[in-house]
Amino acid sequence: MKPETQTETAAIEPHEAGLPVVILVADDEPVNLSLIKRRLEWEDYVIHTAQNGSEAVEKARRLLPDLVILDVMMPVLDGLQACRLLKEDAATRDIPVIFLSALDDVDTKISGLSLGANDYISKPFRVEELLARVAVAIRLKHERDHLERSAEESRLRAEAASEMSMTDALTGLLNRYGLQRSLQREVSEARRYARPLSCLLLDIDFFKSVNDTFGHAAGDTALRQVARVLTGSVRGSDVVCRHGGEEFLVLAPETGLEGAVSLAEKIRLASASRLYGDGECVFTITLSVGAAQLGEHESAHDMIARADDALYHAKEAGRNRVEAAKQ
């Protein structure tokens, strides 16, 4: 059993639990290759070898090791050329590279480091130096990988939070904030391709009486059920949102005013033909709807305002009906 030394303990410190560290060593001198491989294996690293730069690049792309150690002077493809190919490949560019070379001139070192190498060890080298530099390179890689994972997790959490901020908690539909993003996209598409865009503004008739008679829990159930009626009646390309309170908005791309009125009638009839509530507490619900088509020079806000005026006229005319806004 080999004695445990301070150097050896430091060498295995960066290892992630249960995950061996894989190192690829490339050197055209069999004696050097064997020596480095054997000494690194003593530190519990998993070692793969290559005898020229071309073989090293091929194995690095296949194995995706934690570290690549390259001799500068090798046949077929030298270490500098191999490093350049690794750094140009998105799959291998983040793998740290340590150069080994008997060429101790400053220009060679600068060339290697400018290609993206992390370190440079001159031959002949002390084994302790090699182990220390390998340990540092592996530790830095693991720290960078951890930071990247943390950044990705933070990005996913931010996306989830953003998604939640644009979604109505009760119905699962988009809220007004989510609608704004869809409006920007759909208005832009309608303008660019000269396609029609319409919207429906829908309001539950006498919703206050539902809450007063059956309670707010029944009212919340009814809002969720109306949301399902809406999503079940529209096309996949349409956007449905809770516009506030008992009011909903449907954005219908590539749809003129006539088509929007037909869609509104379909939704109105679907709502009127079913019961709402739960268990013994059931009731009917009707919808009043205002429809408007985006004008050539008007904003999305103006279109919705005209749909709101049409909705007002639908309620004034007796509710449970569809009114089209004037163009």
C-alpha cells in the first residue's frame, strides 16, 4: 500500500462524490506516457492515453474528459494544433488543457496559453509539480461546472417565476401581463404580413349574484369552468386570458371581424348550454361579448377599447349576446 501524502490528498480533493475524474494524456514518448499514466492512476484518476495530437482530439471528443494533458511536440498533429481544434469545438472548448514540453522558450508558452490552455509545464518536470497543477486544473473545472449549473438552475427558476407572474393563479390562463407579450407578438405579425387580428372581450352576466347567492368558493369554481369553456372553444393559435374579475379576453390572430363574431357566438352558446358549480350547488351562466378587429392604424389598446365599448352595448341590449364594434 502506498503511503498517503499531503500532495496525494490534495490531488483527490476536487473529486465529486461517486464521479471519477477522467484525464486524457497525449505524448508520443512511450516512457513518458507510461510514467504519467501510472502516477496519475495512483491518485485515483481514470487515465486515457493518445500518442499524437490527432488521436488526442478524436478521443477528447468521444470521452469528454475533465482534463487534457498535451505534449507540444507530437507527430501527425502537434499539441498546439490539437489544442486549437479542441477550443474551436463547442463540445470540448471548456475542457482544461495543460501543455507539457521540453521547449521552454517564452514564445511557445505564449502560443499555448493564447490558444486557451490553462497551464504549461516544462520538461523535465517534478512529479509533485505535475500533481499539484493537475489538482488545481480539476478543482477549477469543478468550480466552474458548479457555477454553470447554479446559473442554469437560477435561469430556470427565473423563467418559472416569470411564467407564474404572467399566469392567473385561479384559472391558469394568462393574466394582463401575459397578454401584453402576446399582444406585442400578434400585432407585430399582423402588421408584417398584412393579416387580420381580432379580439373578444367577454363578461359573465350577473356574476355578483353568483357570489352573493352561492358564495365566493362557487364563484371561483365558475370562473375556472368558464376558463375551460373558453379554451375548449378556441383554436390552438388563439390566446385566452383573464382580463380581470369576471372578464376574459380572447385574441384571435388571422381572424377578421366576421370570424371573431362567429367565434364569440360559439363560446356564448357553449357557456349557456351547460351548468356551473359543483355538487348540489349548480347554476347557469351566460356571457356578453364585444368583438373588434384591429384597424389599419390603431394600437392594440385601441382595439381592446372598441371591444369594451361593444361589450357595454351587449349588456345594455339585454346581455347574453354578441356585439361587434364599429370599424
